[in-house]
Amino acid sequence: MSVSLAATRSRPSRFLEVASLGRFAHLRFVARQRIEGFYSGRHRSRQRGGSAEFVDYREYAPGEDIRRVDWKVLGRTGRSYVRLYQDETNLRCTLMIDASGSMLFAGHHRGQLGSKLQYVQYLCSALTYLIGVQRDQVGVAIAAAGLVELLPAAGTATHIQRCQQMIESIAPASTTNLPLALRQTFDRLSQRGVLMVMSDFLVDNLDELYSVLRLFRHRRSEVVIMHIVHPDEERLPQGRAYQFEGMENEGRVDCSPSQVRDAYEKAFTAHVEAVRRIVRSAGCDYRYVSTATPYLQTLMGFLVERQG
């Protein structure tokens, strides 16, 4: 059964721009390592058994190699099916979204770019749609002070829309504990797959983050880190005096940006490098994502790069 929003009755998410996703029809979300799954036949499994070991049938998807069609079944039923084998599997991807207060940051030009969270909501809604269209499985995890919600990966049209509705209805929290949320997700997801984490990684303890990422990698899950940054976080705005307010109950500070500009930019650069180093040393894929880059451009670059 193909995934189509037209087949569902609820209204589409306001973060899902289907018309803009037509240009992605030739691209697929490809796992870079062998994974586990049940059906779709587009990714290589870690399981052994050889391609000659027949498992099941799946309905043919437009664009697939017609040599995979079982012509005898077509002759008997009038419908196109492909044969599935033991070493073929589906992609299972979980999208973890940081819903902490800092993700609400929208910068000085609030009306132009929107918040980091809104950027992620658009990006993740598009990913759920594309993964569903390619007949793979996707789930959503919401992180704040811990794991707030988890919708395990599946691939039906109804499930895809549930994912999009969950993404649309995220209620940000005032505090965050991303490592705890990751650990709780690890405990609840017993099968390996692809985990994508969308966060600004403003966490207190990067060592804890490293430890929990290693748990996923030890299980041989593939982990993709999207480090979300607003351009107004990279450098302080021009001006004589500002009041800076913490978005997770850190209080307020009155000062002139010129007084702290150099120290701030050095600290920000050090933080980004620390996150990148931790992520890569844990064996994960790291991507720095500025919300100044349109999310469709970010998505295109990501998918093209993974297809090699």
C-alpha cells in the first residue's frame, strides 16, 4: 500500500509542504550501513541467508526495476508484485526532536526565519512524508527533560500522518535533559535502525551525550546528528544595549553586545567544535544546520550526499 495523504481524512500538518517536495521524487533516504527490518527490499540487511532465500511478496512500486516483478503472479492476479528475499529489508528511522525551551529561539529578526523548533518541524515533516512515500518506516521521539513521547517506526499512511500531527503539536518545555531522553529511547527501541537527532545541543554534560550515543552505536544503529543553529546565535546583534533572557529559566542579563562579543563568539565556536568532536568520536554522522539555509535546501543536500 502506497503512502498518500489523500488517503487519510484528517487535515494535513501546516508544516508539510507537499507541493514543494515534488523535486525530491528521484531521491531516497538511504542508510549507509546494513540494517534490520521486515520488508521493502531497498536496503541491505545485516541478516545472513543469501539472496536466494525467498521470504514474501510486496506490491511493486513505480520506478523500481521491472526485472524484480514476479510475472507468474502478475499473470494470475493481474497485479504487480516483487519477490522479497532474506537479505533485503526496509529502512527504520526514528526522528528525535529536541523540544526544550532554547529551541524556541527565533533571533533578532524573529519574523523572517522563525524559531529553531519551527525549522525542525518543517524538516521532520518533510522527512516523514518522503520516508513514507519510499515505503519505509519512520517514527518520532520528542525530547525535553526526558523522553516526552515516542511513536515507534511504522510505514502505514495513518501512521505517517500521526507522526506529522505529533510534530505539529509539540509543546516546548522549560528544561532539557537530552542525554536522558536518548537513554530512555534506547531502552524502548530494541531493534537497530537509523536515529536522527535534531537539537541545538545546549546540554550541561557532553560526556553523558557521548556515552548514550555510544550505546546506539554499540547496538550498530546508525546515528545522524543535525546540530540546529540560528544565525543570531553565531554572532551577537549590533546595538548599544540589549537584555538577554535565558529560555530555560536562566534569568536575564543587561549588557552591551560590544562588551561581550569576542568572548561570546569564542565560547560559541568552542561549543560547536566540542559537539562535533563528541559526535564524531562516538561514530555518528554530524551535520551543522543553520536555519538561515532553507530547510528544503538542507534536505536536498542531505539526501544527495547519502546517495553518493
